[in-house]
Amino acid sequence: MVLVLYAHPYADRSRANRALVRALDGLPGVEVRALYERYPDFSIDVAAEQAALARPRTIVVQHPLYWYAPPALLAMWCEKVLLHGWAFGEGGRALAGKRCLWAVTTGSPAEAYSAGGVHGATLEDLALPLRRTMALCGVEWLAPFVLHGARTQPRVELELAAARYRERLAALAARDARGGEAAP
Amino acid sequence: MVLVLYAHPYADRSRANRALVRALDGLPGVEVRALYERYPDFSIDVAAEQAALARPRTIVVQHPLYWYAPPALLAMWCEKVLLHGWAFGEGGRALAGKRCLWAVTTGSPAEAYSAGGVHGATLEDLALPLRRTMALCGVEWLAPFVLHGARTQPRVELELAAARYRERLAALAARDARGGEAAP
């Protein structure tokens, strides 16, 4: 099973993320958890979040890039949910052996995210905090799904990206189904 | 003038950050703005924050490293305060020409923050999102102030670090005073 942790502070105004999430409609073995919808006041239900993470073998972290990082609620989610003794440290093996797919949209074209580009950093560089977070929790890091230029992509390009996203998650869900659910 | 944006979600339980903040007591030209104290409910007063940024030439961003990144409220502060047309983009020059000092504490010893260390990344790598944020706003990035092993440093080491911090900020405040306040 694939769990999508979806974090968009302005989901109503989203073009790209909305298209990506919609593409997952009815996909077997894929569940979307909209964090901003669930916690508009930032009061995260830690027990509920930890319970939601028990079954999936694959965790997708989907969000727009905000100031080169995940949006605030996702930062808070990590702080509150990924607790010592649960996600890491002694006795902290709740996520070990799972996989993480980072699904990120950006506001600029691909070439802006390079050493010589306007943002002076690659997506791989900027992934580091989340990637190391997952590593400390024993979670395997998959090749990210990246959609650049979220606000300016023509509709047809968005639809193509959304189809690719659906395909990628379908493949992950199928692999998870073959491999059985996550070990307890 | 030096403005310290201080973001600690559990300031009461802090050892290292508390020692650093205390060391600034009575330091002329240095003002501490405790974000978690000001916005416990995450309702950031954008106009007040933008107004607070007008005078200082130097902005210190002080926080403990949480999951290899700034705490959630600081992420939200960037999202809400650093607006297009104000901090960046066309007409967005409010912070241009200022300087930023990243003052960060970590939970592990220095050697853990290296390519071969348990965290598999250097502090310089992990600074990238904040550093690029400042760069996009035209803010100069100063050599960071780093205090490793915040929870395990002996009291005397903390006091030495706090004294170095006070000295560093005093020098920045003196430079700012010589250079005049920030241009409007």
C-alpha cells in the first residue's frame, strides 16, 4: 500500500499538485492523506498519524517547494510524528524498511535549479534534509518525482505529468501488494 | 542594529539556545524576537514582522536544528513574511543589502555532520535552503555560528560558546552602528 502525505498550504489555488492528486483517484492501493485539510490549525494528532503509517510500505511525500523546503506543516509533522523511540533511536523502528518517494513541484523551470541557475542549487541538494530524515528512520529513498514550473506549465504538460505520476504510484502499489504489507 | 529571530519550539526545555539568548542580555544594538513566544498559535502578524525587519542591517536566524532543518514556525515565517514584491521578485528589495547570520545548535557532535558521519551531510549542505532563501532576497550570508551537541555539552563549554556568540553579535552590532542603519 502507498500512502501519500500531501501538504499544500493553498490547495484550492493549486494547479500542479491538484492535477497530481486528482490523477490518483480510484487507484487501488493508494491513499491520499491531505495534511493541511486535516490540520488547518496545525494541531497534529500524533497517534492518528503514527497509526496511518503502520500499513503502507511506501510513503509518498508530496508538496510544492516553499523557500527551497517543505511547507511548514510538513516540517511540524516531522517534529511531532517522527519521535525518538518510535521512528529513530533505541526502539525506533516503526518506519524501517519502508520506502519514500518525494513528489515535489517547483515554481521555476528545471534549469533554475542548478549550480549556475537562479536558485544556485539542484533539487538533489535541496532534498537533503528530507532525505536524511528518512535515512535516520531507516527508510529507503527512491528517485524523486519532480514537476518544475508548476504555475506556468501548459495544461497538456500538467496532464502528462499527472499521468506519469499515476503510473509511478500504480507501479509502487503493485510492488507493495506483491511484497506483502509492511512487517509490524 | 542586529535583530535575532529566535525560533525554539520548546524554549523552556532548552539548554544551549537559552544560554545563547541569555548571553545577549543588555547588548547594545541587539534585539531578540522570540517567534514561538510571539506566535504560539502560528498566527504570524505579517505587517509586524515586516516592520521589525526595516531597521536591522543584520538578521540572525537562531534555532535548534530539527530534522536537519529549521523548526516549523520558522518555515512558516518565511512563507508568510518573505512575500513576492516585498522580499523578492519585482519591487521586492526590502531585505536587499542586509546580512544574515545563521546561529544553529545541533543534537550531535560535530563529526556526525560529515559525509561519513551518522547524519551523512555537513552543516553547510543543510544550510542550503535557508542560504538560498536569503540569496533570493539579496541578503549576504555570513559564516554561520554553530554549536554542536547542544544536549551533552558540559555547562562550561556552553558558557564559552555563549560568550563567543555575544562577542560575535557585539562585533556585528558595532559594524552596523558604524555603517549607519539600513537604507530604506
